[in-house]
Amino acid sequence: MEEHDSKSTEGKRVGLHPAIVLFGVIVGLWLFITLIIPKSKNTKHQDGMPPESAETSPATSFSSDVVPVFNTTSTITEMNIINVTVPPATTDSQVVALLLHLKTARLDGTLSTLLPPTTPGDDLGEFSIAEIYIFSEPEYAVPEATEVLSRGAHAPGTLYPSSIPFEVAMEHVRGHYAINLHNRTTPETGSLGFGEDETGVYSKHYQKVF
């Protein structure tokens, strides 16, 4: 009987057919590609890291191009400072639009039609050195606030007393446009909020625009 059984199975394939095994491998690879790999791609975004396609410069991350109404409230001639106010309802996007508008005006030589020149008669132009502060609260668009900001975060408070502390004035700045054409490396900078790259002190809403 045993001899008969061994003869009946002789020449027959034992185990799964190769086609079935191959099909199983293909299905397994397909599941790996569709389920495992996409999950790993999405991990960065879920962890707070934006996808590469979403990386934009601060200036282009705002879609509005509406320049708000603005007024010059005070100037500090000896420090080349101009204080500007915008309406309280002005959005960050509109502040960016104003910063870009002022920069364009400086480049085409028409900034003096919008703001009083800070360096009249200078060989590099009427705004070769300037600091323009944008506020939406008139009580902070005053020399007492921007004088202390211009001196810097690490200036001794006892040497330069002010009724408005640096930390308080900084948080009320809506936008800041600094020009120094004598600095060929970085002739101008613009930002939402206020910040000092030299000291690493930035307001809570600081964002570089250019």
C-alpha cells in the first residue's frame, strides 16, 4: 500500500504553485508601496514641518495688496526716525503691502512724496539712512517709544531713561522699515513687528518681509 502511494505521488509538484507565490509577492509589494511609503511622507507635515511646496518667503505668504491709509505722526531728525500710524483695523497683510509700497517708492525715487526726507542732500539719496516705524496706536507712535527702540535692547535703561520701556514699545510695532544705503551687504530690511538680528531680540509677532 505504501509502495502504491509513493508511486502515485511521484512526478507531481509538492507545495504552492510558483504562480501563486509570485502573485503573493506582487500583492505584498503593492501594499507596502501604497500604505507604508505615503505614511512616511506625511510624517514631516504632521510634525509641524511644512511640505516643500508650501515653502514661501514671508512677503509672498500674504495675498493682499491693499495699501492702508497712513499718516506721519512724528519724526526724530537727529536719529533719522519717522513714526507712522495706520488704522487699528489694519491687517498684517496690509502692513506688508505698505512696507513693500514704501520700498518700491524708495527704489524709484518717490518716497519723499510719501514721507519727509531723513537725509536731504545726501549723495546716496534723501533716505540713505532711515528707520520707519509703523504703529496702529497713536500713543506709541511717539519719540519716547522709537528712541528707545533705535538705541537697542541692550542699552542701559539708567543711561537712557524712557517713560515707555523697550519691551513694551517693541510689542506695539506693527511694521519696521530700516534703510542704510552705506551698508552694501544689507541696505534695507522690512519686517512685521520689530526685531534686532544683532542681539536676537524679537517681538512676539515678528516676521521678516525683506
